[in-house]
Amino acid sequence: MGIQTWQSRFVSEVDAGLVEELLTAESEPAAESSASIISSRADVSSMDWAQLQQTVASCQLCELHSSRNNTVFGTGNQNADLLIVTEAPGADEDLAAEPFVGPVGELLDAMLKAIKLERQQVYITNVIKCQTPDNRNPHVSETLCCDPYLQRQIALLQPKLILALGRIAAHHLLVSQESLASLRERAHKYNGIPLLVSYHPAYLLRKPVNKRKSWQDLLKAKQLLSSR
Ligand code: URA
């Protein structure tokens, strides 16, 4: 399996053109420029877990703060080897203030058990920390607001492996628009950390036929974890 090195961060100079292009895509509401979003973000780069969680809980950088009940920061072992990143909390997670509750969470737990991991052993978080209205996909401007929080979580955690579940998380972390099918076929890196892409458990509930491919991805993840 070839490791594709992708060292860039989401909003590096290299990516600025792509970010602007995404922000002006038809599906986006009239968005602020990436420069103005970036300048309004807090510097969280030296925060510890508690400070970061507090900052997320009081975040009002984008409109999603006005419809949330709770922010969903992330959960699990802050020394985990495996970090799972998915897209955004849903309505149940917004109420519980915790990622992956309900049937989708049960499937995620079963997937982890299949590679002999309990939820408490890994760390789980989302690209964005607030629920979106009607579960719509997050806008690029929203992911841009939340990006420093995820970056800081990754820097604090220093996992051995990041598993991006679903297209939104994979596209965000890899600054890519390639199909999930092609992204899951190779290993990537995020700031030097190995990253694999696989299916979102909610998608697997709708399309169980892909569980076999998901199982193959989980085995790759297990192998990578035990080799490091
Ligand atoms: N789907 C996600 O992407 N994240 C959650 O926390 C729950 C469902």
C-alpha cells in the first residue's frame, strides 16, 4: 500500500485557491471570504484539552451556534492511538452532547469491537462541533470556522492513526474532492500522521452491502496500528 504524503494543513497558502473555490461553489450561501473567516478565529494552538473544550462550548463563529442545544466536542481516550473523525453531530448527539449515540453509534461500536477495540480506547470527534439544520452537509465556511479545534485536538492527541469516516471528513482532512471510493484505496498522511479513509456508519446502515469493504478497511487500520 503506497503512503501518499499530504503534509499541508487545511488553510495553508497552497490550499487557499481551493478553499476560495469551494466557498463560492453553488451549494454555499453567500459566504465570507476565507481570509475574513480565518482572521475571526481564536488562536487555540496552545490550549490544553479543558481550555479547548471550553472555547468550543462558547463558540459563536458561525450561524450554527444559534440552533444548537450543545456543542459536541468529542469523546474517548485522550491518549488514544486511534482517532476517528466524522462529519457533524446529528440531532441525538446535539441533545446528548456526545458523538455517535443511537443506532449509528451502535454500528460504530460493533465495527470497533470487530478489531478488538472498545469506544473508550479510541477518540471520536467530528469536523464540525455543532449540529447542522435538518442534518444537511456542513458548509465549507462552517468547516473552516471549526478547523482549528480539530487541528488542536489532533495535535494534543498525536494519534498513531486517523480514520476518516465518510466523504465530508475525508475531503476536509485531505483537502481533496476525490471520490471516497478512490480515497479509501490508499493510505494518506495528515501532518505526518497516517490516515485511512472508509465509509461512514450511517451510510453502511443504508447500504449494508458495503460492510465487507468497510471490514477490509478496518483490518488495514488494525494492521497499521499494530505496526507502529
Ligand atoms: N454522524 C456523525 O458524523 N457524527 C456523529 O457524531 C453522529 C453521526
